[in-house]
Amino acid sequence: MPKPLIGIAPDFTPASDLKGGEREATIFLRNRYVAAVEAAGGIPVILPIVTNPAFCAALLKTLDGLLLTGSGPDIDPRRYGERQRFPFKVMSPERTDSECALVVQARKRDLPVLGICGGMQLMTVALGGTLIQDITEQVEDSLQHRMAGPATAVCHPVRVTPGSRLSAILRRRVCQVNSSHHQAVKTVPRTLKVSASSPDGVIEAVEDPTRRFFLGVQWHPEYLYRRYPAHGAIFEALVAAARRSRRSSPQHSRSRA
């Protein structure tokens, strides 16, 4: 069977010249995400920004899995019913609309989804959850979640929920992770369960146990998978679920007939 296609949602800079000049909209992506998917046995496909629901549905039909990346600005707090309390740059409406649509429709299709850092936060907001806008200001006695050292190192532990899908993937109760975020999940939508937390109570992973594979992690395993096999196992689990999705898809069954 061909390797599964994993769509990767990129970062996005809106056009600053609305008259069609050279300062046009740009999509971009750190290659570590691409390399991690390849190392796990998937074929990475960098996605466009798609806000039309019909186009979004058509795009997902071509994929076997979805990876939401965690880079760039914050999700606008208005997306989860709050005013912006701190002066951080917010994500463009185009990217937010595109990724929210991808998340909702991928979950309906039971397409395997992995969200990383801001991608996990986006998954949560898309399904009705809310965020802590700034951990330092809103979480008492919080850990340092914006590490000073290189992202290829680990800086604090997370406690993995026993019996969770993440626990089966990592095969451990405590996992050392890197950290590069100032926001975190505050309220979890009813469709998701917490599958890891840091010692200060910050939510570090969420998942939907009713789906084939629907997982978000707050850290960045794409920086760690080469040195730490447990973090590589996260990408391997995504690709394995995508391979099963491809095998069970009616369109792929027809193509083999």
C-alpha cells in the first residue's frame, strides 16, 4: 500500500499590499515538521489556506491524516468569547478560519489529526474550548513554559494520564518535554479529554477517545524525535492511524479494485 498522505497546515502572513503588489500573502513552514512526518513513514503535503467549507471538504478527501503546526501568533481571544487582555500579536482570520474548518471536518470524517503546541490550542478552540491568554499572569506558581535553551532539549516533565491513547503511545507515566508557549488550554470541550499535565497544572495534551486518532500535545516533538524515541512515537502513531484510515477509505478501496 502507498504511504499515507499527511496534510500539514502552514503558518501564514496576510498580504500587506491589497492592490496586488509584491507584498502578497505568504505561507511558510519549518521543515522539521516535514522531516518528522517523512521519518515516521508518511508523505508530507503542505496545505493551502482554505476557508471555503466545500473546498475544505474536498481537500480532506485527498488526505489520510492532518498535522496542525504550532508557530506564529496567538488565536484571537474573541474566537472563544473573551476580550484580549494582553498585547500579543493574534493569528490572521484567514489562517484561523482555515484550520478551524479543517479540524471540525476532519473530526467528522474521523481523519487522524495531530495538533502541536498552537495546533493543540486551535483544536480546542475549534471544538468550543477556551485558553489561558498568558500563563505567567494567570497561573499562580507556574513553571517556565518559554524555555531559554534550545528546543532540541527538554526542560520539564509532564504527567501522562493512565489509560489514555497518549499513554499507550509514549509507554510511560512521566515524559520530559520541551516548552515554547505562553498560552495554554483553560477549559476543555466535552468532546476532548486531558491526557497530560505539567506539575503546575497546565494542560499539556488532549485527545478524543471516540476517534481513530485525534491528539494534541502542547510541546514540540518535531524538535525531539531524533534524540528521544518517545517523541518520534507520536508521529509514528499518527502515520499508523493514517495508514489504517487509507486502508478503510471507500475511495482507496475502489482504486485498488
